[in-house]
Amino acid sequence: MEGSGRAAHRAVNPYRSPAALANRAEQPAPGLPLAQRSARLAASTIDHLSLLVAAGPALALVFSPWSASTPALIDNRLGRAVLLGGGLALLAVVQTALVVRYGQTIGKRAMRIRVVDHVGDAHTGFVRAVTVRFFANLALAAVPLYYLVDALFIFGSERRCLHDLIAGTKVVETNA
């Protein structure tokens, strides 16, 4: 009997922490539904394939068995580096423009998901979408096993990777 009285007292205790804060991750977020883990994986795969496509012409020249027949401009190392840099720069411009304007990379756009502010589903803007989400993630890549830990965070109840937590963002499904 005494044990049930304590439980009842705890249930009405005005000094306990609010249940809303303790269970915040379990409550559905307002607005758009969170993106499925499989959609995020597919979007990441598409983004990495687009990186391969952007670097493809330069990589093809490096590993080409017909390198003796290539034009002199792209046969030297400088020409290959310019070709590789140009392809990657073009991809970076396209991806940045998409992220700033729509909150989507090429892969996220294909999978109909986008990055929004964690609170309120608002567009994140340039600073958080590009600077924090991308460059902070790139800087942390020097830490051993960072990408593994980052990816494992997706299995939490909020489906947010470590880079989402750092930037204060989440990935949601789009209406279109």
C-alpha cells in the first residue's frame, strides 16, 4: 500500500521535471513527417554517385589505357587536375545552390526529402545548411570513426545524425 502511495505522490509532484521535456524525442514533431532512414541512405548514395560523375572525366583519363592518344592539354597532370577541379567545383556550386534555395542536395531532391530547422520546420539558410552542416562535418572527418558514429545516430528516435544535432537541423519529407 505504501508503495502505491509513493507512486501516486510522484505523479502529482509539482517539483519533478516536466514530462514533456523528458519525452520530447518521443512526441511527434509538428509539421512535415521525418524522412525515412532508407530515403536518407538513398539520397546520400545519389550524392556520392554525383561526386563520382563529377570526378569521372578526370579519373577516366588517369586510368585510361588509351592515355597516349589523349590530347596534349589533358595528357599532363595539370590538365587532369584542372579537369577534376572544374568538375568538382561545378558540382559544389550546384549542390550549394540547391541546399541554400530548397534545403536539398541532388540526392535529397530525388528522394523528396529536405533539411529544415529542428524547431518549427523553417528553412535553415546558408549558414547552417552549408557552413555548419557541411564544413563542420568535413572538419570532424579527421576524427577517427567520426563518420561511423555520425551515421549510427540515425537510429535514434529523432532520426537525426550527429551533423544534424550539431547544426540544429532535421530531414523531413516534402509535400511535392
